Amino acid sequence: MQGANLQCSCFAFIRPLIHHVLQAAWRVIKYDDNLRDFYNRMKKKKGSSKAITATARKLLKKIYYKLTDIQNDNPDVIANQVYVSQGIAE
């Protein structure tokens, strides 16, 4: 029984996050030509609901790879920015 409660509380945390990611995907397809074309192709094949979910996933992957690429390029700069924002370094 405790496992079921754990899943429910976890899903209650994730549901708003999923909602916001989907809303971001709706906004992005208005401005990004590549994601708009991807959304339209998926919409023809799978329907609007699955298309926006796939577009949101693609958007999250782009964000993740962009962030990891930035960290791999200049790890010292990223660390310095964290220290400066926390008031640890100059």
C-alpha cells in the first residue's frame, strides 16, 4: 500500500510540470520554424494531442543538450557564475 501512495504523490508533483512543458511547447511552435514543421508533420500522422507531446519532448531534449553543451565547453565559467551569484567569489 505504501508504494501506491508514493506513486500518487510523485505524480501529483509531476503533473503541473508536464502541464507547463506542454504550454511552453505550444508557445514555441509559434516562433520556431523547425519545431512548427515537426509539430505539423506529427499532427498529420498522430493527431494534435500526441503531436504536442512529441514536440514538448523534442523541446526538452534541445534544452538538455544545450545546457550540457554549455557546461562541457566552459565548466570554469559556469562554476564562477554560480559562486558570484551566491556571493562567494568576486
